[in-house]
Amino acid sequence: MDEAPFVERRFDLDGAKMVIRFFAPTKVNDGEFQCRYSIGWPEREACRYACGSDGIQALMLAMRTVHSDLVESDAYKAGRLTWCDQADLDLPPTWGVGPLYNVPPPATPQEP
């Protein structure tokens, strides 16, 4: 990804920063919009995109997808991935499905 991100958020993961970047939605040939995003996991960067009928829907779907990816991660489930020292990552969850946010169980002690 060569262009600058449209917006980004820094999460805390094991005492380090993990950056999520969203790029400005763009219209593609068939008329739909794509919003590219990247998740900067410590071991790799995951780059994908979400599609929508307009730029806002594409951005919201990208945020929703990132939210799902993060809360399904082992790091989040173990309480090691937070934002502003809280489990609520403050990203749009799935619409109309369950509670707004699922709070993971308390962090388990790490073995040396």
C-alpha cells in the first residue's frame, strides 16, 4: 500500500503498539466501493479490503471486519489486546447481532 492511510488506530498488545490502518474508500470499475485496510500484527501485516455500495458502507464494513478479526484473535481472548486500557476496542461490531461488545475473560498469567 503506497498511499497514506485515511485513519488509523493504535491498540496495545503485550505492551507494544499494534496499528490498524484504513485507506480512503475508492470506486472500482463495476461501480462498487472498496475500502482497504491493514492490521499490523506483530508477526505480519494483514492487508485486505471490504466492499460497499458507497464509500461509507465500505468503510463501515471494513471496520466491522477488523473488529471481528481482532475479537476472534487469541490475543484479545486472553485479554492482551486492548484500546485505552479497556477491552472495548470501540470499532463497529456486527449490526443487530448480540451485544455491542464481548468482554473477554481476565488475562491469564504468562508462563516464563
